[in-house]
Amino acid sequence: MLYFKEKTPTIDSYWRSIVLFGRNVASYKFALAKTLIEIANEEKTFIKLEELAIPFAKHISSHIKKVGKQGTFGSSKFLDVCAKFSRNEISEDILVQTTIKLGFNDVIDCFHNVNCAKLPKKFYIDERKAKNGITITDNLFKLKNIFQYQNLPFEIEARWRLVETAWSLNISPTLLDIGYDNDLNVLFTDSNKSKRINITSCRDALNGYQKGKCFYCFSAITVEKKSEKLSDIDHFFPFILQPYLKKININGIWNLVLACKDCNRGISGKFACVPSLKYLERLHKRNSYLIASHHPLRETLIKQTGLTDNNRVNTLQKVYDEAKQHLVQNWKSEKEHGVTF
């Protein structure tokens, strides 16, 4: 069962389905998504391939400079050229011409494919044969009209970093064992050389699954650091419980959610209370959904909560019972907007 599926998907839900659940065999999809967001800002309705090529290839080149492996395949002439550009070995003209020739072969065709089917909403129309470019649809511009638009570039980058980290370690993204740094608010993993690799912001990685809403009250939140609505990273079961739950990783991904400041630490905020049972059900659905979707957090969540649905339910129930024994008080938000996930 897909717990986060909406009866009527919003335009940002269609967008997130591409970024979060589209097939990942190379990083081209992420680079194109970033480029399209930039195009939306320029409000152009038709983009020639040579215009598309510059930001597209530069996004890939900047990532290649940090993580050399940008796909599951052995080699790629296009990625080799991007790597050379990142090392200042070739000109921008050569990069652009190579991108036009090799960079768009599959990604423009496959961008709107999710779960082996075309999405009913598209953000551009492929007109390479007739006009040597793509026509931007109103759906892309509609993204600009929603509050969540400012969060989308951060979500793309977070997803890209999770996937490319797994590729660099030569493992499936679903086998990536991820930890959370409570001080830096980042996700990290350990390489096979026992070297810690900081991956991405925890906020950026979790925001897409909450659709930019507070976990508790569904009010709008953001990952933009300068915004007054910057989300808090909240331990669902308060971190204060860690000394009493020796076998449970309270600091694990399974227990982290994004919350608005009012719910987390406002006048009637949660603080060190135990969230009510309806939120426990919501947390279980969130974790099970991420596992079922074969997200890069899958392996970590299985290790922390259990392989089967029954295992996960039992784990949460045990933690909830222990938490109630120590903290006693239940909490629920005084407000709740329309249910989003």
C-alpha cells in the first residue's frame, strides 16, 4: 500500500515522483531537473538544445568533480567529457557540442517515466526532431506558484547525493547504511576504508516525503536556512530517552521527522513529551513507505526497525511503551491543517 499517495496529486507531487522514484541508472535525471527549475525562473517557453546543454552539463561536471562515478554503467563518452571539463582540460564549446550529441539521448525521453509508465502531467514536450529543442509546459511554471518551489532544488541535490554516494561505494542505493549527525544535522555513511562520508542535509533528504509539511500539524515548512519557516529536525521519541533505551538508536533515521517550530518547541510544543498514537501510526506508515519504495534509506530503516511490517510495528510499540514509562505525558498538536501524507 502506498501510504503517501494522494487522491488528486498536486503538480509538485508529480515533480517529486520523478526526482524521488524515477529510474536511477545515471545522474542525468537530476541534472535535467535542476536545469528545468532554472528555466522556470527565466520563464522561457522554448529552449534550444544548445541552451539546455550548458547548465545541464555544468551540473554534472560539478558533481563529477566531487564524485567521479555518476552511473551504474562502466564507461560513458559524455561523462568522460564532463570530467575533462571539470578539470579545465576542454573548452565550454566542446562540452556543449558533446552534450547536444550524447547527453540527451535517453534522459529527455525517459524523464517523465515513473514506475515503468509515463506520467499524465509533463513539464516539457520533446520537439528535438522538429525544432531542435523542448517546449516548456504550463506545469513547470505552475511549480513557481507554490510555497514548496523554494525547496525543490534542495530536494534534487539531496537525492542526487544519496544515489551517487552509493554508486561511488559500488553498492546498490538500497544497501546504503546511513547515519545521522546530531550536531551537524547531516546524513553520513562509512566507506569500505572506514572513512566517514558526509552525504547531505537531513532536512533536504526528508522534506520531499513530507511534501514540505510539518509532520504533526501539516503546516508549510521549508529547508531554506534564512526562512522564518525553516523546519526543525525533531526526534519523534525524544532524544532524552537514549540513556534508558540502550538497544534502540534514538538518533536513527527511523525516529527523525521535520516539524514546524510551533509543534516542536512553541508555547504548546512537544518538547520531551511522547507523541500520541495517531502520530506513531503516521511514523510507521512513513518508514514502511520508504522501505517499499526502495529508497536509499531503505537498508538503514530495515536495520533500525525490522524486515517485516510486523517487526516494525512491534519495534515501535516497544519503544512507545518504554517512552510512556519514563516520560508519562502524551502530546498532540493544537492545530492540524488538511492531511497531506
